[in-house]
Amino acid sequence: MTNKEIASHLREIAVYKEISGDNPFKVRAFDQAARAVESSADDGAVLAAEGALTRIKGVGRGIEEVILEFIGSGRSRELDALKSAYPPTLTDLLAIPGVGPKKVKVLWEKLGISTLGELEYACRENRLLALEGFGRKTQDNILKGLAFRKRYSEMHLYSEALAGAREAIGILERSGRFQLASIAGSLRRGKTYFKDVDVVLVPARGARVGDATAAVAALADRGEEGDGLIGAGDTKVSVRRGGLQMDFRIVPPESYPFSLQHFTGSKEHNVAMREEAQRRGLSVSEYGVTVVETGEVHTFRGEQELYAFLGYAFIPPELREDAGELEAARAEGLPALVELRDLRGEMHCHSTWSADGKATIEEMAVAAAARGYSFLCLTDHSHYLREGRLQAQWQEIEDVNARVTPFRVLRGIEANIRANGELDVADEDLSQLDWVVASLHTSFDRTPTERILAAIENPHVDCIGHLTGRRLSRRSGAEVDVERIVARAAETGTALEINAQPDRLDMRDVHARLAGEAGVRIPVTTDAHSVAALGYAEFGIGQARRAWLTREQVLNTRAWPKIARMLA
DNA sequence: GCCGTTTTCGGCCCGACTGTTTTCAGTCG
């Protein structure tokens, strides 16, 4: 039983208590206990065995009992009782932005709505309008949220798809039945959203085809709802595993470079490349390159040789979108793309000073140092740093710096850009900070471009956070005039970040490329609210590479003193 | 339900924003 499982159990109790209209302070107690258990350095199961669960601040007698029962039997009477009063799907409604526990309660009690489908139906029949506290606008927004969810419910984020693919490949490699295994498709190109994952496999020498396909088919046997074998032939096996569809291509070693190239795509890239090859009398397929006139077939050891034979420098997968990469590769004009190991510091992250932060300043600093970074800009939400707390935080930063030297924590903040375009932090405070990020968090449809431009004009603002505010699984972002913002950011030296949260990846690739070409400074940041989330940097670097960015163009590939001089 | 303590109850984070209201409740972060 992991702390995470215990925490999600407590959180579920909190949700149901809230829907049932229980005392809000009890609700909060369960919520806080969940958070405390989740971020506790101690193993909850061990503490339970020692009878020492109440040592976790936020866990008292009552919640201790709930946890003990849960560890013992995998359930708790408390939650069972709460759940029995409602349909099991009721909490699905909370996924719609603008719908919280109170609205769920009303929807259920007044209209008997317990599923997303019923909710949509009721909206279409204007039945929400009759409810107290609901109106036309609320109903429209719910419909919008439902449509967004429907459109993307089958999609997976970069982080999920990558983790699923790596796990599956690990199992196949350990089976000893394959000599080569590589992620291909849009995942290899570092895209944002995925319907499925493509993997190219080469069986081990001497392995029978049937053994290879059987090993892949076995991946489907994982027991999650909807998982299973979708189809299996000699060269292609499709499975659904952990909710993720994976297509495996099993190819002989001599076809591997061509198959990897072919299945990596993009389709547009391949079409353009093949058309150009055709004009030169060559035919390219996933099996090889043929000289049309003589019928001579060329094979290669890797993609590199394939591209070289066709007259191109090697094109990194992230650039294969038919967006100018073929011409550049022919003219040796491809950029040397930034790599994960180039990063020297983190420039947007949170600590426990933000209510949603899970690690202390020192824990974040130690973890960043362990990643090989030399600095970290602490950018807690301005909201939590009022009335002297900002100064108190500076004191803690100073204390931490004394302990972690030569690593350095810089004074930063994530200020909110209000609906009226003003920042929610006084200039006097901003002027004493090393690094100021300004971000939109609300009112995305209220003149977002003008508000961001206003923030850029503030001389204390160093960077705009998550440009559009999109949440890939929840909402599309603000429609901003990227060209105007990029132009002004370049003129003023204001940075525009690539926020690496798997759910954001904001700026998106085409916008980041535009910014890079305009000479805007672009930090790749994780917006980490925990130690583990510092690892999101990998996804941000993928996005930066898709934007054609070099190490030079990514701001935090430099040590802090150099960045400080650039900001001065 | 938890915490703290001036030890047995009172207080529990809060500001911004939206949409519904016409002074406020719900949601979000």
C-alpha cells in the first residue's frame, strides 16, 4: 500500500463528503490529510504498523482509523457508506470546468443527473436554466466543457504515452526475443497528444516469428478495462494496454532503418522526401531504396545512412513535419537542437509556500542540484506571498542557500495578470526580485493579448508564463495574438517560457519557433509543484526541439550569473 | 476532523473571478 494510494482514498472521501454537504472543515481535514500523507517522507504502511500514523501532521485519531482499515482490507466503511448513497459515475461530473461539488449535488438531487451523457442531454433541453444558481452562461460553459472532453477523451498526453511505451519496450527487451526496439510515430517526434503509440521491433537472431508476435500479444494481458488484443498478424500486432493503444511493427533487421523512418513519419515529411527522391530516379519505401532505372536495391545500417544517401543531413525526428527541414538538411542548415543535458537551472517552480506545492524550498533545491543544475528560481504564486510572507520567504531562501551552496536559489515570483491587465504584486516588491514570471490564470477570454502586452511593458516582468493557459485535458487556451506578443517580447527582452507540464506544453511548438526566430529568450521550465515534476523538463525539451531551438536560444542553458547579466 | 492550548472548545487561507444575482455562492488556484 503506497502513500499515493492512501492519499487518493482519503481524497475520494473528501469529494463525497463535499457532495453530500458535510461540514466543509471535515472535508478540508480529509483533503489536507491526503496531501500530508502523499508528501510525507515516511512510508504510511510502516507508520501504520507502528501505530504512529498520527505523527503525520493532519492525521488525527479519526483519519488514522480510516487509514488502518483501508490498509487492512483495501476499503473503508466510511467511503462505502458515502458511495452507496450515489451512483458511481457521479464524480465524473467534476471533470467539467465550472462544475464543483455543489453543482453536482444540485444536478443530482433536482434533475437526477449522474453521468456526463445525461448532463449533455439536460443542457440541450435547456433543463439547467430552471435550477437556482444556474443560468444560460453556465449551461453554455458546461456544453463547451463536455465537447472539449469528448474531443480529447481518447487522447493521451506525452508523459502517459511515453511511460506506457517505455514500460512495454522494457518487457519486450527482457523477454530476449528482440534485438532492436524503438519508439516511432508521433511519440518519437515529440508531439503533444497521442491516439496511439507506434513501436518498431526486430526479432532476435534465430527467433521464430510466432514467438515474437506471441511475446507482443502477451502485453495485452494486463487486466485493465478495455485492454486486450486488437489484432495480430506476422508483421503487425496491436494491443490496448493500460488504456493506451500500441501498434507494434515486427520487421527483419535489413528493413529496420526504413521501417523506423517510415513509421516515425510524419506522413507529410515522408511524402515530400519521397517525391524529391522520385525526381532523382529513386523509389523509397519502408523496405528499402530502389534505383528505378536499374532495379538496384540499397540497404543501410541506420536512418543516418538513409538520409545521407538521399543527400540530407540527419534530420532529428522532432523536425520531421515538412516544415522546411528537408531543404535545411540538404543545405546543411539544420539547427543543432537543444538537449536535456544542456539545462543548467530551473526557472519556474513552486514550494510549500504555494498551497499546492508539495516540497520545501530546500527539498526542491537539493533535487535540482541532483539533476546537475546550479540554480533554481523559486516562483511561488504571488497570492500566497502577501502581508510580509514574501520577506519571510526571502529569509528562508537565504537560510537554504547557506546550506546548499554553491547551488543557488533565486528570489522569484509567479505574479497573476488580472482581468484588468494589472499585476497582483506591487512594483516595489517586484523590483526586489531576481526573476518575475507573469501569467494568466483566469478570464482567458478577456482581452488576453492586451493584458499580456501590458505585463510585458512592466519593466520588472522578466518572463511570461504558459502563454495561452491551455490545459490539454480540460480547456483550450486563450486566443492570443502571438505575433504581436512575440514582437514586443523581443523588443523588450521579456522571455516567453516553454512550460513543460505534460498538460500544458505551452507555448506550443509553432509559437515557440516563431519566438525563437524573433530572438525572444525562451526558458524551458517545469512549473514543478513537487520534486518529481522537475523531471517534466524532458517534455519541455521535446517541445523546444520541435520548435527548432538551439542551446543558445534556450535561456536556462546558462548559469545564473550569465542570465543575470543579460537581464540587467 | 485536526490542531493547539491561555486543556476541552474555537478556529480552520483566501483573493480573483464568474455568473447569478442586486449582495452573494461556487469554483479555481
